[in-house]
Amino acid sequence: MSLIKLSSLGSKILIILSFSIFLKFNVIGAEPIDIWKKDKNEKNINIENKKIEKKSQIDYLKKNKEANKIKIVEDKQEDQNSIQLSGLYDPQKNDLNMSMWSNTDGSSIKNTFNRIAKIKLSNFSEQLFIDTIFTYSYPPKINLTKEEFLKLKLQWLVKNNKINLIEEFLNMNLEFQGKSELIKYLVDHYIALADISKSCENANLINKDIKDNYLDKFRIYCLILNKKNEEALINFDLLREEGRSDNFFTNKILFLLGVNEKPHNKISDKNLLYFYLSSITVEDFKYEPTQKTDKNIWKYLTASNLISTEQLEDPKTINKYEVAAHQGTFDKNKIFEIYMSVSFNINQLINAETTYLSLTGYESRALIYQKILLSDSLENKLELLFLLKDLFEKDKLGNIYTEYLSDTLKSLDSSDIPDNLKKTVERNIILEKTEELGKIKYDDKVLHRSKAIKFFTEENANKEKTNKDFLNVYKKISKNKKYFFSIKDVILLESLSSDGFKMPKELNISSLSKNLTVPPNIGALIEKEEIGMLMLKLIEIIGSDDVQNLDPETLYFIVNLLNKAKIKKVRNKILNLTLPLRV
């Protein structure tokens, strides 16, 4: 009998005992006593007995071995329930469970996290990863504390800049270790976008009793921003009394409060808050970032239009901006504005295809860019576009150009593109991925494309109707002696069987799947009830691939494992994406 069943049985036994005693007390009008004082064979209850002592409890439990087992389970369950859990999703959302990590060595979880972090996950893999790690669950029992496990998850959110998920997590989880760091990340994110009001909203998500110097300072500024100067002054005085202010912050705040007429002109890039305060208090604010400048400061300078790209001539400065744009901290469009400001003579522009070879760095890219804009031949323009791509990639600045190239190619009439360049054009167009799926076209000549798949592709599908559809289709294809059962057919058959569908007597699914294998090391995770690790392994296997593009053999063992683990909601998503023919 499982622990869960024992626990449940224990609760039922206690309820029955309590209820029966309660009824007897009502009949005789007596006061209740502790149920553990009553012996199983005792017929008369002495209602005058005092509360049972601990020793008598132990004696009773020794007499009843089964009750002793139940009591132990109940205590353990209470300990588990006392653990404060953090997450976003209930386990039943994806057929997972609260103990999905309990039996897994924490070291294995950390190692798998690290490997996954190096993969550019596909949309499907990433969503499955999010659903898995942010399901409410108990932490592993060894080599990974609850706090360390949570830190792994939050670090992933920050590294991947999942702003919406971070906000959702903060709203759904009241207190947890690392909350202030997560809020600070959000605050800085919105300051960097010059969205100060949004930053202020997030700064108030933390319990005011928790001392965080950065957030406390920022909240004081937010009070001033919202014209609550008296409250701001009270909080500022308290901050100074606690010795948590410094000369820079004191000077800026006293000026903003109107206590001092003039602030000093010191600019601090110690952190984003201090830099922001510098930008709004220093007259004729000017700041020249370097490649070592914090990325959030770069973003803030760009968002606030505090960087002038006019009349730039210094190659080092221009290259600095190119690197920042490649890293995503500077506006890519401004790079092309810089290129437009570079002067070339008419001969250089006419002979750009050869002249660029004598130039280096940004000048060669600027020349080709200007020539692209002047080109009136589509074929010549395409050749120049791909040449410019090579020049960006040569200096490891490809991110600047990827979107520009794609957008330019999209704007062209595909019928005008020369045949010899069509494939190259297609490879360089970024396709917008959509979650909308085409309409299913059922084909009853192919089992895995027949109406039998409706059970997995439609919500609340009628099981009896699907069973009839399946049997009708199977009857048709069984008459076709040339019909070959594909791997996807086997996947469908195993999934139907797993869900309780009756298979025809002559159909031997095992013989159809005899040459298909499932990695034993992953299959063992189900036996060991390491469901969380099972999901991570499957995510790692799918990786950067769209699930629709998985080879049939890989698809088979993934679905096979999900069937065995009874994780049917995830399985159904996969079947819905991989089995039907969509138009």
C-alpha cells in the first residue's frame, strides 16, 4: 500500500472513530475524551477519565501495528505540508505531481539545468520547461535545498529576461528567498526603458519590513515623483538615521525635495538608480559610455535619447556603438544612421563593389550600405545585401544586420527574384512563428491521420464515438494487404491502448513496435518516480527542434514514456502537433 493510500486510510479511520465516539457521547450526554485512550476491545467508556498521557498513547500504538503505521505517515505528511512552496502552476495542469522532484538527486538536477541553459530551446521546449520547473512541488531531498532549487529557477528567468513571468511569479508568491533581487531586476529593467512609473509599481512589491538599501532609496524617489514629499522626507530621515544613505544620494534627494537649491554636478554610474538621478539633476547632462559600461545604462541612454550619433568620426567610438548594438544594448537603427553620415566621393560610390576592399571596419560597411540604397537593379541589390551580411559577420556584428536584412528581403516581390538567389533569400528571411494551427484534414486511408485522432486533438472528445471511428478505419486498412503500419501509426495505437481503448484481437501492437527502442536510463526514471527529471530529459532531447520536425523514432519513445508516466496532457499536445495533416 502506498504512503498516500495509508495516509488517506489513516484519516478515514480517525474520522470514523471520532464520529462513533461523538454519537455515543450525545446519547449519554457525556463530555468527549481522547480517542487514543480507547482500547479496541473495550466495551465501556469511562467518561470521567483525564486526558491520556503520552505514555499511554505509545502503549496503544504498540498494540495496533497498522495504526502505528498510519500515524507515522500522517506526521510525515504534516511535515511536507509545512514546506512553503513557490511556483506558478498546479500539478494537475500538466498531469504532474507534488513529489515530482522528491526522489531525484539534486546534483543531477543542477547538471541537467546547466546543459539545458546552453540550448536555444524551441517554443515548445521552452514552454514545457517553464510548465515543469514552475509547477508547485516539493524540493529534492538530497544535494539541493529548497532555496537553492528556487534560485536555479529564478536565475533562468533573469538570464532569459522573462519579464512577464517574473511579474507573475512576484504576484503569486508572497515571500521567498531572493525576492528583493528579483524585484531589483524588474526595477532596473523598467528604468532602463525610461519607464519610471512602472519601476515604482514594482518597487512596492516587497514587504516594507525587509530592508533593502537599493529598493528603499528608489521608493523614496518614487514618493517624490508622486508628489508625496512629506512621506518621502520621513523615509529619507529614517534611512539617514540607520546610516544607509551616502553623500551622493543625500545631495540628489535634498535637491529633489526642494531643501537644497542646487545639486552637485557629479555623475555616478555606480548603479542604474544613481545614474538615473544624475541624468535628471545634472544640467546639460553628458555621458560617454564605454564597452565596460553596464548594459542597463546603455539601454537607458538609448531609451532617453541621451546619445548623439551626429557627426561621429572617431572609429573607436563608432565601433563601440556597433558592439553595443550587436549585444542588444544600443538601438540597431542608429547604426545605420551613423553609416548614412559617413562621407564618400562619387567615385567611391560608383565603384563600391571594389572600393570597399581598401576600407576597413565601419567604413566598408557604410559604403556598401549607401550603395544598396542607391542601387536600382534588383539582382545587384541582392548581391550587395548578402555582401553586407558577410562584412557584419566578419567582424562578429551579425546581430545588427539580421532583422534589417530579413525585413528588406520581405519587402521585395518574390516573382522578381532571380532563380539562382531564391534559396539564399528564403534562408535569410526570419519567419514569424505563430501558435495558430491549420485546420485538420482527416484521411481515413492513413491510420494516424484518420478520425481516430480526434480523441487527442479535440477537447472533450467523445470516447465511444472515437472508438467507433477507430474500429471503422482499422477495418478498412486491414483489408488493404499492402498497408504498412508506420511508426506514427504505432504511436497512435499505443496511446489509444494506454487510454483504455479496446484493440482488435488480431492486432498485436507489441509486434509492430518490436524494433522501436526506448532509452532504458530514461525509462528507469518512471520506475523511480523521478517525474521532474523525466520531463527535463525529454526537454533536453527535443531541445531546439520544433516537435513537428522530430524524427519518428524519437517521437515514438517520447510518447511511449509519457504514456507510461500517465502524463497525458503533455502527450496530447505532442500528438496534436505531430499526427494530423493540417491545411
